[in-house]
Amino acid sequence: MFMRSSTLMVAAVLVAALVSSASAQQAPDSPAQSGASPSKVPDASKPLPSQQPEPTTVPGRPDIPNAEVVQKLRNVAPLPFGAPEDKLPVGELKVPKGFKVDVYASGIPNARSLRLGDKGTLFVSNRVLDKVYAIIDKNGKREVKVIASGLDRPNGLAFHQGTLYIAEGTRISKLEKIEDNLDNPPKPVVIYSDFLNHQSHGWKFMALGPDNMLYVNVGSPCNICEPPATNGQLRRISLDGSKAEVYARGVRNSVGFDWNPITKELYFTDNGRDWLSEDLPEDELNRVTKQGQHFGFPYCHQGNFTDRELGWGRSCEEFEKPVALLGPHSAALGMRFYTGKMFPSQYQNAIFIARHGSWNKTKKIGGDVVVAKLNKDGSVKSLEPFLTGFLKNNEYSGRPVDVQMMKDGSLLVSDDHAGAVYRVSYGNGKVPGN
């Protein structure tokens, strides 16, 4: 149980009311050559860049998808206020023997990315609303606070030395000393704003790398197209926003990445294109072994077949192959390496991956958390179900988005459909030996 802040009632305002429909275009960005200097920090009061028009979905094929298919395979809308705690599907969720699931917090509309502060505060973002939340333990109860609002698709979060970084649709902002000021949070300060404004894959995922730089997904602004040179990439940016460079290319839309705790290599999920087939292509788990690698989009999918429109004259051998395939249209999103001590040793350094679940697929898959166990060389040894039960009779009761390991070794899972965060623990829920 926990207390909800009264400010959560504003959550019914959808992001559609927040996005400008201006028709002018922003000049393309050049992340490898430019960036906001510390003496010219972007002004947070300035209006958002003009929204970019989406490229043709399929070049020369206006019948894909046709209206009948779109109507039949429409997206799954989140509950506007989240589900009440007593309506959450905890009793239907399945985990391996010895594990258990309970509700960590509920009533958080569109709960998306999770990040943990140094003092134990859990920060929660959202995508279709304009807010960032903080969850704290207070007198044995969990309390939810709104710490930022009026933001543009604030999906990405990172935390470093007391500062929370927020990746919005077109910019990155920061809240300094936020855990000391949860009741009176500062105004977000923009540190970087060199992103195009587009709705398709325009939200960002962000994480802090081992090099103390911010890594951000810059999604391709389409289902399938030749993306602008500034898009379809993973970009890394200095903490003050003064330096930015492309780290990986050929990325359609990654909404989750983390670093191998042993090799320090970056692994990321990537969502495959739509409207090619109900069974192709599969989402990918990729590994970056050196900066500048290209992972295939839009020419090659899942490492072994070329796109029917844009793949002519290209070979999949030109590009990096995924280390694992995660299912067709499973919407693999947040992922973390497990380095805690609570779970059995077989999970040490394994990757927990949240699969949001398919929407444009007749027989849906995903809506779960899977675990990828690795070989010593960093390749994937096995991919196994871990948390299931959100998908029943082809309907979702929840849709996992992100995972976050807590200091005690338990694992949190966000659910943007029901507006909740679940906690998965093992045994008595305590670290062995404590």
C-alpha cells in the first residue's frame, strides 16, 4: 500500500494536446560535429522545434497497410489513470519456482522507464503524458510525487551523482539535487536540444554509460524508410551537453540498453519493422563491440534477410548480426543486466528484457519479461520466460516496459497499460546472509 499525490489527477491530459502540428521543418542536426556549448545552454522556455512530416510508410505501396487491416489490428490503449491496485493481475502472474510477485506501486499513469536514485528514490517516466514521478518510502508506505510536468514525451531517464537527466522528444534536461528537493523540485534545465521533432519513434530511451556519458536512442522517424543521417542511431552526449557523437547506426528504434558488467560492451533491444509479415521480422538483441557499427536498418532485418523495398543491392553480410532474436512484433523494450545477490547464481550477469507485446499481430505475443543467459564470450546461451501472465485470451492485462534492479537485488517491472510497478523477489525477499 502507498499514498498517492493529489497531483496525479492531472494525468488524464494526453500528449496529443501537447504536441505542435506546425508544418515548418527544423534543419537537420549534426551530432558528430556540433552540440550545445556550456556557454550557450538551450533555453527551456523556447518553443519545441517544428514537427517533422513522417516519410511514406512503404515507398510505392500506399496499400500497406490498408484501412481494413489498420482497423482490425489497432493499437492497445493504456488505461488513462492506471488500474486500481485491487484490479491488478498479480494473482495471474507466473514466475519460476522460488520467486514471487507483488505490487510495488500503482496509480502511475503510463509508467515507463525506471531509474533508481542514490538515496533509494525510484523515478518513473511516461510517454503519452507530460510528467516524471518519484516514489519514496515514507513511514512504511510508498508515496508517489510528481517532480516534473509540462514535458514533451519524457520517456528516457538517467541518474548520476544526485542529478536526474530526462530525455524528452526533442531535448535533454536535468534536475540537480533532486532527492533533496522532492517536495519542491527545481525547474528542469535543458542541456541539449539537437534532435528533430517527429512523432513516429520520437520518444527517447537514455542511460548513463561506464564512461559517464549519456547514451540516447534517436529513432527512425518512420516504419520503413531511409532515415535522415541524424536518426536511426544511438548517440552519446556529455553530461553538460557540449559534445555529441554517433555511437551506433542502423537502429530502427531502441527503447532499452545496458552494459555487460564484465566486458563493458553495450547491448540493446531494437524493434523490427511493421507491415512486412505477421511473422517477420523478429525484434533483436544487439551487441556493440566497437563504435560506429551499423546494425542493418532499413536494409537488413534480424540479420538474415533484406527488406523488400529498401534492401535491393544490399547484403546482410554488410551489417552486424543480432546476438538473439526476440520474437516477431514482440516490442522488446527495457533491459538490464542482473548483478544483484538475491536471485540464484544462474541469473548472475543475465539480461532481463521487458517485451511490451505486439499490437499489429493477429495472435499477440510478448507482454512478459524474458531472461537471456550468456556464454563467457558474451553470446546468448538461452532465452527463457521469466515473468508471464499479462497476456490471456489474446488480451493484455498489463504491458511490461522497463526493468530495474533494486539495491536488495529484487527486480522492478513497470507496466504502462495498468499504470503500475511490480516487484519480483526470491525466497524471503532478502539478500542471502543478511
